[in-house]
Amino acid sequence: MISGFGWAALALLFGYLALFFWGNALAAQEAGRPVWLFSRARGRDRLAASGFRAAFALAFFGPLLWLAVPAIHKIDPLWTEGRAIILGLIGVFVAGLGAMVAFAAQMSMGSSWRVGVAGGETGDLVSNGLYRFSRNPTFVGQFALLAGVGIAVPAVPTILAPILFFWSARTQVRSEEAALRSAIGSDYEHYAASVPRWIGINRKVAR
């Protein structure tokens, strides 16, 4: 059994993914070229691309599979049969906040938005709005969304999802930072020195 809050968290995840792909289409139209670069990933970046997909699949389809096959969820030590109402409430709040942050950060990138890393495909540097507090607010929001689902619907796949996502994000961020340093140079160096990689307060004012 999944609680009402658990279903709400899964609905938030589904709704966010729909908005994510819609935002990708808008960004591609504005940029005049594809923004989905996962197919061009190599090495560890290819693994990260697969990790992102697997993380969202685990978070959404894992609970549905556990619900459909009781023999599986009965051996899952984390499955609560929908009785953890307080966890469900907290999870929905965290997931909702994460979804809002992730989508707002994505939309504020405009034509600079990219999904993945490829040489020569960096956009203009965006350093306003949520990007004053984090160099990667979309990843921060997506992690919170997946963590919220894991809290609202505790299960092995939903707990693995944010862990796998964080590894993938850390891997891709290293490649993104190298590409931005190469393409933008000192402006990005100053921005990176001013704003935390994940979340925090500006260490100094970015010019």
C-alpha cells in the first residue's frame, strides 16, 4: 500500500518530468539547436547520463512494481505499507520544493540550457536568480525531488534513486565545469570562486 502522500509525491515527480521535457523543447526552440546532449556523452559522462535516467526510473517505477508484486515489497525492509504518514507529509513538502527549484532554475537558463556535456555546446554564463546561491540549482532541486519521493514512499529503489542521482550529478558537473572554463575563461573562474557548487551564500559578489 502507498499512502495518499506517497501518491502525491509520485504525482509531483511525474508532473515535474513532463515540465522538464516541455522546458527542453522551449530551450531548443530558443537556441535554434538541440539541447539534449546525452547521446554525445563519452566515458564517465555516458555512465552519468545512464545514471540520471535510472535514478528517475527507480523513483517512479520502483514503488509501482513493489505495489504490483507484493512478494517483492514484503522482503523490502524499508517498505511501510503506507503507514508512515508523517514521513509522507515531509516527503511531499521536500519533493514539491525540489520540483519548483529545479524547474525554475531550468527555465531561467533560457537558450543556455543544456542536458549533458559536449564540446562547443556551452551557452552563455547565467549567474542571476537561483544561480547566485548555487552553480547547479537544477541538480539541487532534482536531488531534493528524488529524496522527497524516497521519504514519502520508503523502499529500496526510492532510496537508491537519489544516491545514484548524486553520483551522476557529481560526475557530470566535473565535465561541465571543465567545458565552461575552456569556453568562458576568467568570467567563469570568478563566478565559480563566488558561488558554491551546490548551495550556500556567496563568498563574494560576482561581477
